[in-house]
Amino acid sequence: MSDRISCCVPFCRRTLRNDKGYSEWICQEHWRMTDKFPRRILARRKKRLKTDATYPAKKVDDLWQFLKKQAIERAAGI
Ligand SMILES: [Zn+2]
């Protein structure tokens, strides 16, 4: 797989070699603009998702959408 995925933030030109088959990705620089606390929860939920088959993927997805919105808004200076 050599497809490249680009940052979710509009007009951001950073891309990542999508080895892991992500559907969406936020670059380091924009990721840093998001709050630390939800980021930490996201990391914990992702870990839980890997180990617990009954854990709803939506919980990870919802938080991802929240962080994505935050990154986009902050990048736009809202
Ligand atoms: Zn970016």
C-alpha cells in the first residue's frame, strides 16, 4: 500500500504514507492544536477497542470527529 493520505485540515498540504490504511489523519502540527485531555481519552479508547471486542467503535469515532473539528476550527482561527 503506497497511497498517501492528507491532513483533515483544509489547505494543509501535509501527507502521510498510509501504511496502516487510515481513513482520516491529522498532521502533527494540527494535532498539537487540539486539547490534551480528549487526546488522552482517545488514546485510551483506541487501546480498549483493540483489546475489548465488545467495545463500541463509535465511541472512538465520535471523539475523533470532535478532535478533527477542533483542529479544523483552530487552524482557521475560530
Ligand atoms: Zn495539518
